[in-house]
Amino acid sequence: METLKYRNGYICVSYLSKNAVRIRAGSRDRFTENNPCARYGIYDMSENSGRDGSVACSIEGGVLFVNGMKTEISFKKGFGYSIQVDKDERFYGLGDADRSTLEKRGTEHLIWVENVKCYIPFPVLLSSKGWGIFSCTTYKQKFDICKKDSDTLSVYANNGPCDIVIFTGRGYRDLIKEFRRITGFARLLPKYAYGLSYVANQKIDAFNMINEMYTFRKEGIPCDVYGLEPEWMEHRYDATVDKKMNPVKFYIPYWMDVNCIHDNTFFRPIREMNYKLSLWLCCNYDLSYEEERNAVIPKADIAEDIGDGNTEYLKDRIWDDPNLSAPQRMDKLTVKDQPWFEHLKKFVDMGASAFKLDGAWQIEMHPDRLYGNGMTDDEMHNLYPLIYAKQMSDGFEGHTGRRALVYSSGGFAGIQQYVATWAGDTGGGPKPLVSMLNLAMSGHVNTTCDMDTHNATGIHFGFLQPWSQQCNWDYWNQPWLFDQKLKDTYIYYDRLRYSLLPYLYSAAYEAYADVTPIMRPLIYDWPNDKKVVNILNEYMLGKYLLVASYITGKIYLPKGTWIDWFTGEEFTGSRYYDYIIPEGKGGALFILKGAILPKVYGLLSVPQEAFSKYILECYPDEKKSSFTIYEDDGISLEYKDGRRTEAHVTCQKKGDRVWITISRRKGDFNGKPKDVRYDIRIITNDTIENVTVNGIVCDFKYDNGAITLNITENEIYKR
């Protein structure tokens, strides 16, 4: 860390890595760690490199240069940070701050959590020239991306310190990796979370809940998570720590203890039908007390005289002004010495497995509030949904030793390391799709939106996402109540999703371990194709599937050969096509030639045990392709310690021969199957005379136009 004199103040330069430099500014030459996300252990701001990294910071003739770019910083009131950029530079990111465009040049956006307008803003931008900017403050701020000045990118705020990170990378993957190194890597959800989450009508009671669960199974409609809305509680929208199950709708005899409730009430058939129960929550609790108790850098370790002012924290004083001219600290909900999750443990012990964190009060402004950590809403508003997610995730995992399915509508940079999210009360149309693509380019991967089940278009998009949620709220959208045509469409896509679970789960692991988002805009994979710069309704889902939703005209297929999932027709890439959506479908789904798709069939829910049989659908190309099948126990935290298996599969067509290799599963975990069976289906229009698996010529047959053969891992390696 070095402090440099800059104009009428100082800047502090910290080298976070060889590819990232942090720049803070102030009127004094003393800089202590006062960023709440760093203090609370959410961001890693530790200095890990010297000045020999790829990001240089220097002052030449009174002018600041960062990464070779002319930079201006002002910090009299709040801050302003401006960088001169190239005229042909493109920018991506900002999370949910924008739902209108993917490429951000020429736009301006507010970084402020706001109901419906902006649930999950990320103050980060990735440049097409191999660098990124992250504004670490949680205060309200604006990004002007060359709107006011055509060659200037600016970040400015009326309050809070200048705290900027500039980072570099060779492409979008490297940039996201560097950003996640600071703000946290993505979470791997429990395997069942990648199935279907269904949220019931809020008026549901226990009898009808069990009946709906049974109906899903009877109708052959796969589903794993069943969610209850606010009226599961005795007092609707109960934000206290004294909440109870609704005694009329979800009756529990008064004499039962938690174990008896778990084994003898409606929780038992939920468990025996292999469902996971999700409970809706609202929160207006002062979560800052818990963060201060567990702060990585306690406030006591920070000098009292910080920057331009003197701030006191955690003093037992109350500001109580009836005119709200000063913040009011105390509320009627918070028990200062009790963590928020403490009162939720009893519901987990009864049998609840997931929690939905509604926007409710977590995303609303509290201008009269002084939080227990000394912050007012200016600084706490964007931070609140982030620490809410942190405490829910940490609380569940600490109590159970299992992965949590906690999903939130609100969030901020760093949310990816704690919970999944959905697009809030904005439905499931084109705008949530753009939001999810922007979040992908901001480092967040486990995203979804409320599925629009009124038409095939909404169903197509709703099931082809990182995770899928249908929310009924006040409506009667049970799929068995649809007309037959729409019901058939719903069941088709639901079963399609469940057939792809090994593929999607492997993609989720890749997002956790190797950065690439499950769902991502085409620009991520084809950064040099100018035609995909701002495509808003197409995206990659995993390595080999391209989804087009809300088709209004032509669709564009990037470089490669593409196979229509629904018709089998082949298309040459780097071209636009007029696409006619097949009857009963809601959009387009293409397979990139060379694809290896591990699949399963016949699931009504995600099994408790690991998969021991896969259908390997191969679409051979002359260029060798590969896929890694990931597997673990699906529920524990052991994946973080490397308790998993990976099987590497390759496929290539050489003339009239197809060559396939399947590696032994590397690794181990509790419940690992002793052997795995692979039913291989080779799908090609070419004549194939010979199929070789691991160097051995195999017998095969034709089945519905595909070449099929069956083999087990043990058979492969006995030869």
C-alpha cells in the first residue's frame, strides 16, 4: 500500500493482486479499512501483490494514470471518478441496474436497490478492452458510461468515500474471475434446487398443500421445491422473531415438540414424497448487530478519526426526533443479542429446507433509521439485502451442515457467494431476461424469474434458466388446470429440464469452480463477433445449448453448426435466420454440433442418491469436443473440500468413424456409486461404420435414427 499526494488531497493505492489495484481518495494521508463489506468479511480487500502487476498507477505532471488511462478524482463532497476510454470500447455489467440493454455505452444508471426498478445492482463494468472497474462503496452512486462525454466513463456519488478497484484480464471470463476473487465466488446450490420450485397460492392450507404435492406426482409433472407465501405464518407479514405457523391453515398440536412435529405432522408426507418445503420471509430486523459481532475487522481496531470526520459506532444512545430530522436507532423488532436466523432454526428442525426472502422491507428505504453499526440508510440501504443473504446462508449451513436454497429478490455485489436470486415482482418477460444476462456479466449465476405460465413463450423461457420457479401468489396456475395444449407444453418443458439435470448440475459446478455462468449472453463466448454485441433475447445455457426467447423476428446463430432441438434441422452459424417456432413450443433451442449432453429420464424429483446411469447424447463433429460430468452427494458442504467426482468425456468424428473416450471418475464422495452405466446415443446425419470407445470397437445399433450402445465404467476398464 502506498499513499500519494494528489492535488489538494491524497490517494491510497493497494495492490490486491497482479491484476487488480484499489484506489481510495481523501483529504488526509491516513487510510484505514472502513469499507463495511471488507470489515464484515464479504469482500477480500487484502493486499497480495506489489507494484509489478499488470495494473499501473502513477501521477505524472499532476495527472493520474491508472492502467494507462487518464483518470480524474474529486472528493470534496462524496466523490467523482472519471476515466478516458477508447472510442470503440464496449461495456457490460451493472447487474439489475438496467433491464433495457446489454451493452452499456451511452447510458447512465443509478446503483440503488429499488422495488421493481432495480433489485440487484452491481457497481461493476467489464470492458471489451480487457479491464474492469468496481466501485466498492455501498452509498448511492451513478455510472455515466460515455453519455455526457463520449470518451469518458464516470462514477460519482454525493456521499461516501471514493473506493474504486481497477482490474484486468484477457477476456470476460478472466475479468469475472478477478472480480469474484474480491467479491466472492458463486455458490453451488443443492442439486434439487436445479429442478422446479413451485410456489403455491398464498391462501393454501396444509390439506390442499399435500393434495397439490400428490397431484404433481400423479400427473407425472416433476417438482422438487414447494413454497408457501406469507399466510403460512400466524400473523401475515410477521417480521418478528416470535413467528409461528398459522394455527388454522397449518395446525400443529400444542403438545408436540419439534421432533414430534417433524415425524408426525404434514412435514412427514412432504418428506416421504421427496419434496423440500420453502417458507416465505420478510425482514425488517437490524442485522448490523450480528455483523459487528462477527466483523473480520472490529470497529475497535479502526482509528476513531477516519478520513474527514469523527464517527462513533455501537454506542447506547438513541436519536429520537418526532419530526424525523435525525435518524431513529431503535426498532420494536430487533433483539440486539440474538442473530436473525436463531428464531428460524425451529422451522428448519421441523422440516423446512428453503427460504424465500421477499423484497418486503429489505429493499425499501429507511430515511429515519440509525442502524446498530452507526450507519444511516445512505450507506446501509444497498448493504442490507447483502448481509441478509449472508446471515441466512451462513445460518442455515451452520445449523444443518447442508447447502441452503435461500433465494432473494434484493441484493448487491457479493450476493453470488450466498444465495440464489429471482427477478422480484416483475414477472417473466423480456426485461427479466435482460436483467439475468446483465447479472451474468456481473459475476452472479444462480438467477431466475417468476415463470409466466399463461403462454408457451413464458414456459419456454421459464424452464430454460439456471434454476426455475413458478409463483402463483393470488392466482390459480396449477399446471393440471391449464387447457390441454398448454398443459402438454408445460409438462414437455418440465420433463426436458429434468432430463438435463446432469448437464445443468455440471454447468453449475463449472460456474462455482471455473467462473463461466450457467446462463450467459452470446458475447461471453463469441467476444469478437460484432453481431452479438447487444443481442437481448438469446443466450447460452451451459456449454452447448443456445436458447432464443421472445422471438419477434430473425434470430442470429454465431459461428459453428447448430442443430434445432425440436426438429433436428442443421443450421450454419454466423448467419441470421427467420425462425418459425414449432407447434406447442415457445421459442428456439439449438445444440452446438460437437455437443456431449449427459442426461437422465423418468425423474419426478431429484433422487437422494447420486446418478449411476447416464444417457450420453453425442453430436459428433470433426473437431474434438469434450464435457466433464460432475457429481457429488448433492446436499452437503463437502464439495467445498473437493469431495466430488469428475468424468471427462470426448467425442470426435473422423470420416465414417466416431471416437469416444470416457475417463474413470476421478475423486470420491459419500455415496459414490460403485459403477456407472453410460447409454450412448450418437446423433448424426452422416453414415457411421465404426464406433470406438476408449480405443475398443463397440457393437451398436440404430434406434429412432440414433446410433446406440451401452457400456459401464467397469466394463470399459476391464478391457
